[in-house]
Amino acid sequence: MVKSMTKKSELLLPAGSYSRLKTAFLYGADAVYAGTPDMSLRAKAKISLDEMKESIEYAHNLGKKIYLAVNLYTHNKDIDKLPIFADTLRKLSPDGIIIADAGVFRYMRNNLPEIPLHVSTQANVCSFETAMFWYDIGAKLCVLAREVSFEELKEIRKRVAPDLRLETFIHGSMCMSYSGRCLLSNFLTERSSNQGNCAHCCRWNYKMYVKPNQDMLDMGIIKDEAQKLSIDINSDTMKLFDFYLEESERKGEFMELCEDDKGAYIMNSKDLCLMPKLNKLLEIGIDSLKVEGRNKSEYYAGITARAYRNAIDAYYKNPDKWDYKPFMDELNTLQNRGYTFGFFDGHLTHLDMDYQTTRSSGDYKFTAQIIDIVPNGFVLDVKNSFNIGDEIEFLSPFDFFTSNFKVKHIINMKNNEKIDKANVSIKNVLIPFDDFEMDKNTLITKFPKYTIIRKNWNL
């Protein structure tokens, strides 16, 4: 327990854009990780090099850190980019570089020794021996593979060099394959996940057909030659069949394959969430706790940072009375595919997969974000529509309580006219300070720029 008190774990959030970076820091992240489209698994990154430079300066002014990903697997065509990229990294001077490819690691170690090198989860570090291999050749931190159980993690922490930092995922999407080593996207769309451009084919729905085989024809079960064509499984025909899968090495174990009118889901993992297990990670002193979600919204960045920040602080304040439930309640407001502990307790089971749907659950939606504060009110960037009379929630980054507010006036910033409904086509609206029960100075202090706002869509 002493170890966790003297060396506090870092809360690490994704930063797929400059605004998400600022939101993550506002809500409590100690560090963020980001990447550029050409040399990372962030093919959809929305941070330009100029913004990256500004982001690093912004982070350092806050006393926080930013790590940049160079974590794709290279082909020969990528090698010519390394000198230019190393020169760019030297000028940016991030707090670390996240690398998966051994060749890229070797190049950066030899040509950019002043910047700490981190080993990406894509390198699949699952043992203390592998972690020490990377340490021996210069790694300062290893991001452990998602396949590592807690018992394995404890042993790795005990047996690696004390100054080798360890990082583990605590929240976010899971691959149905081995830590992103997936060829499905490349096969179906020619977009390689190992080159940073995954199409997330495991989340798609697939139409299922039943095709009678030759034996059925020979036995006279199917008499009409036209019936050899595939049978469309729809709301009528699906009632006539039960569908099962049998794996070749598990004879007699039949796994039901379910399909609704939207399709079948056979590769869809639930989302990782280790909030109920967080105290165990903090107790053994894991250096960095990582949230996945580089393509998620500012709302996701804010909610996850807020929940885990408050949970971590509550643990360090009083570990014996720590309770995950209030923080878990907050994470349940996020859109999610259902939560799983992943490999924390060992191997995955069928309960870690969602075979019924890829639709997200969650009662709340990202409604707006404060993008400016003017003399008479808050300027909001509208993400989902809301009306006069709706109750919306302002989430302060400085406490773990929400402030409910009933909308009385909405002003369109384009023409300064009052409107009854805000929506994404209008984009920016103003909510006057006079409509709040709090005084103006309290509002400005409690809800700074980049504060997120949500609405319960069941109300």
C-alpha cells in the first residue's frame, strides 16, 4: 500500500483532436497520447503539426505530459519517412514516443536518444521477459497487451526493473482479435488495421443465409432445383430455423447464432471497463492507466477523465473505504456496448461478447460544449438538439456533482435572434447568465471553457 501512496498512477487519455486534448486535461487527465496520420495507428487524427506544437506547449504549461504515437508496422515504403519524422519529433519535443515496430524503435533510439521511447500495446508485451527485452534495448515504458491478466501483471511488476514504467488499459473498445492484430479489415475493405486504418468490420452486422446442400437434394428433402438458391433469412423465415455453430475441436458444443432484423453479430466485443477493479491496479502501483478512444468525442474524453480522476483521487485519500459505485454510475451514462473486465481475471468467455447488437446503451447524449464565455452568457457548440423547457446538465470539472439547468432562452449566434430549439445546423448558440440561479462569477468559475453539457434523452 505504501508504494501506491508514494508513486501515484498517471491517468492517460486519448487526444484525437486539439479540443479533445483540452477537454481531457480540463477534466483531470495527467497526460494524453496523440498521433499524426502518416506514422501512427491514428489514421483519422485531426491534429495538424502546428496544432501538435501548440498542444505540447499547452500541456507543458499545465505541468502535464503528451506522448506521440509512431506505432504502425512499417513496410519498406515507410522507412524513407523516418528521418523527416525524427526531425519533426525533435522540434516538437514530446514527453515520449509510442512505438510498436522494432525497426522504428531501433531507428529512433539511434537518431533521437533525447526523447523517451515507449513500447506500444501493438508489440504484444505479455511477459516480464519480453518487457525486460525492451528495457534492455532502451525502453522507458511498456504498454502491456490487453491479454495480460491481473495475476500476470502483478508478476511482471515484481520481476521487471523498478525504473521500467508499466502502462495498462482500463477503459475503451476491445478488439475481437489479438490486440489489434487483425486482417479482417484488410480483407474486406483493403484498409489495414496494422497500418492505422481499421474499418472496424467486427462491429458491422452481417446478413445470414441458409443454403441447402447436395445431400438434401439427393435425399429428396429438397425437390425443387430452384430451392438450391440461398434462403433469405428475414422476419418470416428466421422463425423456421435454429442456427448453431460447432467449433471443430469442441464436438457436441453447439453455440447458438442469433440474428435480428438488423443482422447477426458474431465478432463484437463489449467495451473494457476496469473501474470496479481500479483499486487493485492502484495498490500495486501501475505507472500509467490508459483510456482507449482516439476517435471518440469530447464528451467521452470528459466523462471518462472525470470519472477515473475522481475515483483515483478518492482511493488515494482513503483506500480502505474506497467504493467504485458512484464512479461506475457516471461511466454508465456513456454510450457503450456493455462492459467487460476483458482479460483481467483470465481468459475471455462468451459473456464478454455482445452477439445480439452493436447498438450502444446509455441514457445520456452529448448535448453541447462551452466554447466561449462572453459578457452576457455561455456560447455553446451544439452537438445534439435541445429545446426551450428541456433540462440539461452542466458537468463541472472541479467536483463530481452535476448542475441541472432548465433552458429558458436560446439565442442564435448567427443573427442574435431568440429561437425555440438548438440543433447542429445552427451550431453555436448563447445561453444567458440571467437564466441561471447562480451568480455570474460563480458560473464562470464553476463552468470554464470546454465544459461539457449533456441531456437525459429518456426524460
